[in-house]
Amino acid sequence: MSRAPFSTLHSFLMFISFEGIDGCGKTTQLQLLAKRLEAARHIICLTREPGGTSLAEAIRDYLLHSPDKLEPQAELLLFGASRAAHVSQVIRPALERGEVVLTDRFADSSVAYQGGGLKLDADFIRAMNGFATTWLHPDVTFLLDIEPDAAQARRASEKEDRIEARGLEFQTQVREAYLEIARLDPARVVVLDARQSVEALHVHIIGVLEERGQRL
């Protein structure tokens, strides 16, 4: 059973996610939007995936930094467990308090990374996401799209985590999966050219939100 997004219950957008391959700049844009919304006197819940709870942060550390061999199926299910705790303990309570939730990644990431990148079954991933989130969907998702080689160049001075270290072919498959998500759900997913300047991207994001009724 599908649940309506929270925007049907409020006069402005409540749940906004940012997605994209590693190095696309989504975290920077999320932080800029948080500052803009706070200046407009919204109460913000700023969170990330995997993360947001003590369990999810422990899973994040293991997934990204453990030297242990991890089967793709186990990786996917760990993301699902993290997401279930995140929604139950952080996202839904914040939405019920009337806060605007901004998350750095959400369920689309599993479809893109474990589905597109690791070639796990997409139908199973969607079912797992529905179970983990109790069919909660963002009101709008900003997908920052960029070529993997350009994104990798941005991360050249940073130490790679386990997933970033999978290379350009993997990131290319993830990018293609993200674009397919956007193609299938154009009402929710807004694709942005991440090669633009930070300032231009921020202006574009603000414009999209204002068009959709967000009070800024």
C-alpha cells in the first residue's frame, strides 16, 4: 500500500532528499538549502543515509570503512536495516512535529548503488525499501547529475571509502540507474546539471521549490 507524501497534508514541502553519485556536490547543496530554510524560519531536520541514529551510524561506519569482505546481499540488507531505524526514529517523528526534513540520500540510493551498481534485483530492492520506510517517499528529490570522471576529479584529494573505491565503471552504472529512476518518476525527481557552479545550482533549487509552493 502506497502512502501519500507529506506535501498533501501541508501547504509546503516537508520531505526533501538529495541524491547523486559520489562527488556530485549534493551535500553542499543540502547545507545551503538548510541555511535558506532556517532563514525563512522553518524548523529543519538535517540528516543523512546511512546514519541518523546510533544503529544507523554504526552500520554506516561498517559499510564504508570495514576491511571485512561483504557480500552484496548483506550490504543491501544492512542499508535496509539502517533505513528502517532512520525513518522510524528520525524522519517520521520530525515530519509529525512539522519540521522540514532534508536528507543526504534516501531509498533511491539502494536502487542506484546496490541495484544499478551491484546488479541486485530491483524489484526486491523496491519491496525492501517499502518495508523499511513504511512506503514513505520524499516530496521532491534533487538528483545532481555529473559524469563519473568529473566527480572523481573533485574527490582526488580525499581518501576513498569502500564504495567510492569501486571505480569509474561502478559509478557509471550507478549514474545510469539514477537517471532511470528520474525517468520513471519525473514528478518527484528533479535532475540538475551538477557541473554548474555552486551558486547557480542553489538558485535553481530555490526556484524549483518556490514553483512547488515552498515558502522561502
